[in-house]
Amino acid sequence: MSEKTSRLPGFYKLTLEERLKKVAEFANLTDEEVNMLKKEGNLSLDIAQRMIENVIGTMAYPFAVAVNFLINNKDYLIPMVLEEPSVVAAASNAARVMRKWGGIHTTSTGPVMIGQIQLVNVEDPFGAKMTILEHKDEIIKIANEQDPILVKLGGGAKDVEVRVIDSPKGPMVITHLIVDVRDAMGANAVNTMCEKVAPLIERITGGRVYLRIISNLADKRLVRARVKVDKNDIGGEEVVDGIVMAWAFAAADPYRAATHNKGILNGVIAVALATAQDHRAIEAGAHAYAAKTGRYLPLTVWEKDKDGNLVGTLEMPMAVGIVGGATRVHPVARIALKILGVKTATELAEIMGAVGLAQNFAALRALATEGIQRGHMKLHARNLAMQAGATGELVDKIVEIMVREGKIRYDRAVELVEEFKKKGKL
Ligand code: MEV
């Protein structure tokens, strides 16, 4: 039997130091590793511990800014946090060729989320459905009593929809509470409302409520983006055709559509991380929306217009907030919002949709022409050179040599660093 145990009662009650000590013992962490975890960056350990449980440190990621974005005739700098090379550069390049004709144009359906209340054990599900709908005003009243501030701001529960679904456990009556969450992501407000409304639903139907929770298929909170790209700015009509062909591939094949949508999410989630959004909610919503017809489809469409120019459009759910949650707690997220200069959650959502469209264009353009590896490999080479211990100008020198030789490998980077060391250049 292993002497190590992960059963650590009361771990959460320990101080950070004490927790760290236990983890260090468990995993044989060196003093240097322990100090690395404890090192405070722009998120203090104090705030980190107020955000989640069992904290033993923080972890920094690169925070970058994509340039050139013109959205609805307004210039934006886009904060992005992610670990993948090429994404920020690709977004900036895409945004540059998208500046003509007012840049990227966006609209949205407004900050409306759905809360679900699952009712079972009713013999007459369709009768129950009608009963619930008859009590719509009462349901909305109870829901809105939970959040007077939201209501004062013009938000709150607005409508009730009821669906009878067939499940492996028989019919279920699913009530949807339709809530305008204004500038919040909305999960807290919606979940509270669902929990408070549930007893009434049980009482009037005689059934049993189980789940009371927000739906991440936020199809009442859609962002839409449109852009036209001049064929002459991207290498002519042949490139336009290549991009349209790449989209058609995704529209016909879920294996490709998943990767196509991943490219969109590269941009969307990088902004989500910079602004401390619930990015899992955005991803879940994106994929569920992509599969809404029963087939998994790309979230963008690429077409050629009558003049041979490229037209791209995107439609996807975007549940983001600028009040509440980590957006306000994380000091860097607040700065990211300031860089963006957004005044509402809807504006943020639309920007993220625009970034997704630009990111998708960049990927398809590269894939349909030279492929993505050339650009990627250069950045990959940079990472390898740095991992091998190169700093400053030496990084560029080693990258240049590895790219020229076509040997972009860690062992070669180490060799080169050694060589430069011997020459006394390090
Ligand atoms: C890589 O992170 C994203 C791409 O695979 C997206 C795509 O294939 O469209 C390049």
C-alpha cells in the first residue's frame, strides 16, 4: 500500500503555507518549486484565495494585445491571454486586412439567458405544461423578487417557456425562465431565480423538481459578426476560393468542423481569459449551438460576393459579463476591460464574436495557402531556444539557424546554446 494519501481532511481549513507543505511532501517538491508557486505576480495570494478553494499559489500566462481591430467603425486593442504561439499575430494580421469598409460589423440579440427547472413524476406532462404557463406572471414575480437591482437596471425575468421532453426516464416538463441579465454573465442571478421558483412549480403541478440551473446553450444571447475582405488584399480570388472551400469542408464534415470551431475559440477564449470570464460556459455554448440542428456545423460561413471578394459571417452564443464574478475581482481582468473600453457586456460579447471571426479567417487563409506550420514553426523554434536557455538576441540567432537548417528540435537548440556558450556569447 502506498504511504501517500490524497485523503487530507480539513485541507481547505489550513493556511496556504500549510497546504503547500503537504503538497510539497506528497510530490517531493523542491524549495525552489515551492517558492515558484508562492511567488506573487499581479494576482495576490490573498485575492486568489478568495476566488477558489485549496489555493497553493498562482500561475502566470502571457497577456498580449492584438492590434488593428476596427469593429463597427471603432478601434479596439484586444487583450488576449493564452499559451499558444501565432494566435495573437494571426488575429492582428487578419484585423489589418479587415479594416476596409468599416472593419467587422456586429450585432447581438441582447443579454438574455435561460434557466431550466426540471419537473418529473407528472402523469399529465402536457397538462402540467399548461398549468405552469397559466402561472407565468406569478413565476416571473417570484423570480424578480430575488434580484431587485437587476430589475431596476431594466433586466430580470421576462418570460416563461415550457417544453415537454422525452428522456430515457420518461417524459419531463422543462420550464425555461427567460432572464435579461444585463451586464452580468448571469449564472448566479438565474440559478437563484430557478431555485426560488421551483417550489411553486411543484405545488401547482404535484410533480417533483430536480435540477434548477442555467443553460449554457445560450441561444437567446447570440452575437453576429460580418466582414468583407478585399480579394486584392489577400492574394486574389484564388485565395478567396480556397477559404470558401475550407469552410465548405467544415460544413460537410464534423471532424473538420470541430477544428474549424477550435480556431474561432482560439480568439474568443483568449479574450475570455484576459477578462476573467467563465470560458467553459462559452465553449459549452459554442459547441452546443454548433450542433443545434442535430449535426455539428461550423460557427462561421465564408462566401464569395459578386465582385469576387470574401464575405465572412459568424453567429454564436456569447455569455459574458463585466460585473460580478472574477471580472471585477481579478485586477488584471479589470485592466483588460479598461484597455477594451467596453461599457456593456453586450459590447464585450460583440467584440469577442468579431475576434472569433478574424481568428477563423486567419487560420483558413493560412491553411488554404502556405499551411500553418511555417509561421508556427518559427514561434515553436523561439520557445525551444528559450527552453534551452537562450536569452536576448541569442534567441533570434538560434531561431534563424534552426529554421535555415530545417531542424526545429529541442536537442538542436540545446546544442546551439552550448556552442554559443563556448564561444563566450552567453
Ligand atoms: C490551431 O490552434 C487552430 C487551427 O487548427 C484552426 C483551423 O484548423 O481552422 C489552425
